[in-house]
Amino acid sequence: MARFRALELLGVALSACAWIFTLAATLRSAWLTLSSELLPSESYELGLWETCVVQDVQGALLCRRHDSPLALPRYIKLARVLLCAALCAGLLVLALAIPGLHAVNAPVDGRAKKAAKLCGGALSIACALLVLVPVSYVAHVVARRFFDESLPDVAPRWEFGDALFCGWTAGVLHLMAGAALLASCANLPNRHPPASPDRLQPGPRSEYV
């Protein structure tokens, strides 16, 4: 029993860490980075919400929000929607998993706790897909354009930024959290224990003459 309680605590902790990494990936501007040999003192960062210019000499970071969502590339719009959905679903995972812990005194029985953790574990795996799909798709598009032979060699190309690695970390943590929550439900009973055989046997009958 102690092992399964440790698994459920581990699942909640991993889910909280995954939500933090998802938030970092959503808010960071360094999804893609670009530097050119013509301007070695400046580099550019492309994020979901803004584009930034990093000046290495002054150490300044100048950012500008995207003017119109309709003018954004398709993979950026997809990442916006899916990562916002992952943030909302991650909060729902915590809302389901925390009341299902054995250490939490909730006015529910073991069956309700097990159902809450099962839903939280399945939703955590769904969160992993919501994060990994857009991050991997953006990485695929950038890698395909980076090795595009039709572009001249001197043309600057976008490269992977730190936010992509935050997204991959968040997806893996969501998968581990979901697996831990589902594994912690393995020994929880689905129904109340059956009555003992002594209680099922009828007592002695009294005979009256």
C-alpha cells in the first residue's frame, strides 16, 4: 500500500512540474531563434505571442507583439490553441488527482477516489499529446526548412529555441505523471469487501413447544 501511495504522490508532483514547464513554453519568446553573419551583434526570437530582437552588445531585449493572429504561420496558430488547451487540462488534472490522494480527507469512498485518479491519469496523457504535437510539428517544419537545398547557403535560417525543449520536457513529464496516477489505482478496491461467512449463516432458531 505504501508503494501505491508513493506513486500517487509522485504523479501529482510530476503533473505540477509538467504544468510549470508547459506555462514556460507557452510564454517564452524563444520558440525559434535566428542569427545572421551580416549582423553578428543581433539575433531574433520568434514566440507564440511576440517577436524579439536580442542585442548582444547592450544586452537589451526588444519585443513586439504580433499584430494580427491571422497573419501568423499555421504552426504558430496551432501551437497557441493546443498549448492553451494543455494549460487548462493540466489544472483539471490537479483538481482531479489531489482529492483522490489517500492523504487527503475527502468525503468520498475509495471507489470515487479511484475514479478521480483514473480520470486524472488519462487526462494527463492527453495533456502530453496536446503539448508534444505542436512542439514536434514546429520542430519538423523548422528542420525541413533548415535543410532545404533550394535556399541559398547565405540565407539565414530559423533554429530551435529554448521553448521547444521546455515543451518536450513538459510532454514527457505529463506522460510520466499519467502513468504514475494510473499505476497507483492498481490495488484500490472497486467495491466494498464482502461480508464474512459467519454473518451469512443464520443463527439458531428457537423452537417453542
